[in-house]
Amino acid sequence: MNRALTLLMIACLSLSTISFSVSADETKDIPANAEATGSHDSLVAALAHAGLVETLQGDGPFTVFAPTDAAFEAAGIDLSTYDTDAENETLTDILLYHVISGAVDAANVTDGMVATMVNGDNATFTVTDGAVMINDANVTTADVNASNGIIHVIDKVLMPPSDEPVVVDPFDGVNCAATVGIDSSGYAFSPTVVNIAVGETVCWLWEEASMPHNVKEITGFKSTTYVENGVTSGAASANVAFHHTFTEDTTFYYACEPHIGLNMFGEVVVGDGGTPAATTDDSDGESEDTPGFVVVSTLVAVVAALALMGRQGRND
């Protein structure tokens, strides 16, 4: 953690220990003043749990908004549940949301003022008839001075705004010539048949479907036999993001494995579909396989047989 962050956390610690009935010692830093009160034990414990006490012993100035023990209890923060790195990062984020880098006393706070807290999120001030709020917390004691900053006591724990969800494109870098999903019935691919060129990619995508589906290659049109080691999206799931690039003329037949009995089939026609071109015979004559040739051959054989029988009769 860098020095600035450490200093900000020190400021938070000092706020946590400021009591309504205890006067701060302006010659001591924020942590020293914090330890002198009994109304911010939860905040002090949280700072210690997050490893931020030493950070708050650095140079300032810092402005710290210190929730009381009652505020921590109301927020339901149980330090025993913060035992993984990710959970401790969350706790640190909460604590840093109570610190401003720089000294901000009550006289400099205006209605609607927005401050960027040390964790990077913004907090908004409201001033009404001399009463100051930061977000939804009331400042109950203002301008408690320490040697490295200012403490303002508040009656609620400030919770950082939820980070905007990161939208991940499952096909980032993939050029989908066609995308297949699930239709509204939940029992059919949509579209059922797609046509693409050789070298193009088909993407299959569904999220939070009403039931699990998958893509599994079959041997032919509406076949119930799967191709061994064929193309597949894997196990059926309500969330599938799968793509496949087709490199030759073919017709790719597939089914949804759990619903093959309900005729949930699909096709991808690639190029000419892999169908052999029709052949033509430019010769005008008849081949030996044509019906006319067979009839003529039979008649010739019969005539020859009769002639042979006639010669044999005369010889007798």
C-alpha cells in the first residue's frame, strides 16, 4: 500500500476513536487521539484488522469521518467474517471511503459539495440550517483537530457505491457471422438454420435460459446419433457462449442433448453445404444400363437362340 493510502487510513483510525465527550489533543496524531476514546472501538478494531493503523501514523493532513460503535453495530459489520484477501479488500475499501486527502473543516463544506474519497469514490455533502450530512450520515461532532488532520464524527458507516458491473464480451475478438440463441419456447434454436461462407464463425449464446441446453454434433439431418469426438459446446447449461469456425463446405447438423427427443435440432450450411455437384453425360448414345439397351440385347439373344435351335433341328 502506498504512503498516501497509509496516511489516509491513519486518518480513518483517528476518527474512529474520537468520542463525543473526549477532547482531542492537537499535539498528537490521529491514531493517538483515536486511542483515547471509548466510542470508536469498532472502527479502531477494523483498522487494525485491515492492517491500516501504521498507515494512519504518517504525515497529513487528512480529513476522517469516524463512525461510532453504534454506527458499526447498525451496519452489521462483523470483523470475524472478513478472513480472506478479497473480504479484507472490501473492508479496506469501506474504511478508505471515510477519508479525504487534505484538511476539510466544517466551514469549508457547502451544500451539494462532492468530495473524492481515498478509495476513489465520491461522497456528497448536504448542509441544511447548519447541519451537515455526508451521504446519509449526520456529522454529530465536527472539527476535532489532530496534529495530522481533522476528524468529524458521524452516526453511520459510509458504504461505497457499488462499482459498475464490468460487461464482458464472451466473443471479444471473434467475428460472429451468425449468432444462434434459444427461442421463446425454450425448446428450439433460433434461428434453426444459418448459412455462412467457408472460413466464417457461428456463435451460440444464451444467458440464464429457463433450462440447460448445449450444442452437440450429430451424424445427419435430425439424427439421434452423435458424432464421436464431434463439435460440442460441452455440458448443457443455462449459460452458454460457444463459437466454432467452419473451414470447408459442409452442412453441420447438431442437437441439444437434453432435448433431442423434442426435436431440438439445428443446421449450419457452410458454402455449398458440401453436396457434390450434379454430373451430366454429354454423349448421345445409350449406356449399357439404360432400359432400351437391355431390351434390344434381350431380343437379339432370343433370336440367336431360335436360330440355333432351327439349325440343330435340320441337322437331326
